[in-house]
Amino acid sequence: MEIKQAIILRSDLKMGKGKLVAQAAHASLMSYFRSEKADKAIASEWLETGEKKIVLKVQSEEELKGLFLECESRHMPCALVVDAGLTQLEPGTVTALGIGPWKSDEIDALTHDLKLL
């Protein structure tokens, strides 16, 4: 079984590179901790096999929230990142979604139409 993590960022926000990377890091860590609680064996295998990640983009908050709700309905570990608004964005701005680490085929079924960032 292949395991990976998907990090999905909003491309409509025009965040600076540093901000974009910080939001991706938040999504990765938050989602990892949820994965570890959901299935410790999958999270451990992901750590032991190179921590495969894919970074994708969406065009809107609605699209990101829709993916989040779909992940939750499929019982996939995920985390939605909401910015504190201390630098470039307004407080409460939804910026990113982390999915997994989880089974690659299940992540692909949900994200196959998204483009790489």
C-alpha cells in the first residue's frame, strides 16, 4: 500500500513565497498529527518510507472547504488551516488543507482533478 500526504493551497490569495511555505508547513504538521491519531501504523509507515508529499492548488476558499468536508465524510485525516491574520492576510482566512498521510489511492480519488502548485 502506497501512502502519501497531500497539501492543497489556495492560489487566489497571492500570498508571498514565505507565507505560502508557512501555510503548507502548518497543513502538513496539523494533518500528520490527525493521521497519527487515526491510524498510527499508516503514520509510522509514512515516516519510515520517505514522507511522500504532493502539493496541489485550488482557486477558492469554497473549493478548499468542499475538499475538507469530503475528506471528513470519507473519514480521512485532514486539517484545514485558518490564518491568524498577523501578517499578509485577514484574520480567519482559510489558506490550506492537509490530507493524510493516508492511502494514496484514497487521496487520489479526491484530488485527481487538481493541478500541481
